[in-house]
Amino acid sequence: SPFSEPSFTAVLVADVMTSLSPIFADLVFTSCYYGSSLFQLNFPSSRRNICWRSRFGIRGVVMVIPLWLRLAQCFRGYYDAGEIKSLLNAGKYSSSILVVALGAFLDKEKSAPIRITAAIFNTMFVTYWDSVRDWGLCSCQHRMLRQRLKFPQWVYYFALCTNPVLRLLWTLVLVNFRFEEDSDFSQAFYLPILAAFEIYRRSQWMVLRVEWENAKREISSQDQNNNALQNSFVESTEMCRL
């Protein structure tokens, strides 16, 4: 994207890559750490923060790349089909890019209220999209679920309850929020836990996303078969009249 029509598989992979944005950014720091020989004991102390000084600008750019790819897919989808939902989906990823930019380029202490507000807004946006668009849930006629379900009902209710909480926690990571000010130990302790939560959340999202896509295709195929039977019945009726 945006040079070809994105398939469902390409969209799914791009969505997964958006969860890996902080990992891509950490690879940049790791490359700087070992590439500059910072790990050596005789490295000049005056240059020991060289990777930290350049980290956040590059970190923001690297973290935006997966989001930009998904954004490009949305614009390509609108170009091909002209559906307004593609533009709304593009707005969702634009808000995620804004969150990353605020975390990468603004001062941590002075911009904390702005970054937290952006994180909450983005969480509300993506939670709605996950629940309604990606999973096809939140139908008032079916107790906040939908007519076709492959799993027990509690699975969907559990996903609806846990998804916004886990979304917000990972968004705080994207926005570079520190859970305990100036505590490297706390960051090293919390981040692996939050990463494990994100792995679970993304896996949960993928299962329900694929399940809903399969359900939509079944409905579409069933409608086509019904229309074919109806047309066949009409044609046979007309032939009998003749």
C-alpha cells in the first residue's frame, strides 16, 4: 500500500505490526548501544548518553512507520471502494500517530496532561472500532453481541470488558508515559508485563477479527445462494405459465 489494493491478510499483518511499534523503536536504541561501543567499560563518560539524546526523535519516526502503512491501506481502500468507513479508519490511525508524536517530541513532565488526554481519546476511538467494526458486536438486538457467534457468549463479553483497559495501558506505552517518575527499574519491571498484556490483547483481537470476517463471508455466500434459488424459482414459474 498504497500502490495496490490491500488484501485481508495484508491488513491483518499491518495491524499486528502496529502493536510492535515500541519493539522496532527499541531495536534502534539497541543498534546505537552496540554500534557506538557504549557497553564497553572504557567508553568516555561524557558520551554515555549519546543514545538517549538521539533516541526519542528517531524512536518517534520508527514507531510511526507501521501506523503509516496501515493509514496508507485505509486511503487505498477509500480510493478503490469509495467507502466513508475507510476514511474514518484512517482517522483512527491518524490519532494513533498523534499519540506517538506527542510521546516522542514533547517534554515528559510539562506535556503529561496533553499526552494522557490524547491516549484516552485514542483508546476510546480504537475501542469503538474494535468492538463495532472489527468484531461486529455491540448490537442492542442481541445483548451487545451479534446473531452469528462461533464461541460461547462469555468470550465476547470478556473481550468487550478487557479490550479497552489493555488498549489504554499499551497506549500509555506508546505515549512514553512513566508509571513511576525517573525510575528505570520500574520501567524495566512494568514494560515486559504490559508487553505480555498486549500480546494477549492482540491475539484476542485477531481471533475475533478473523471469526467476524468468516461470518460476514458466510452471510454473503448464503445471501447469494438465496438470491440464486429465488431467481431460479421465478424462472421456473414463468416457464410453467408459458
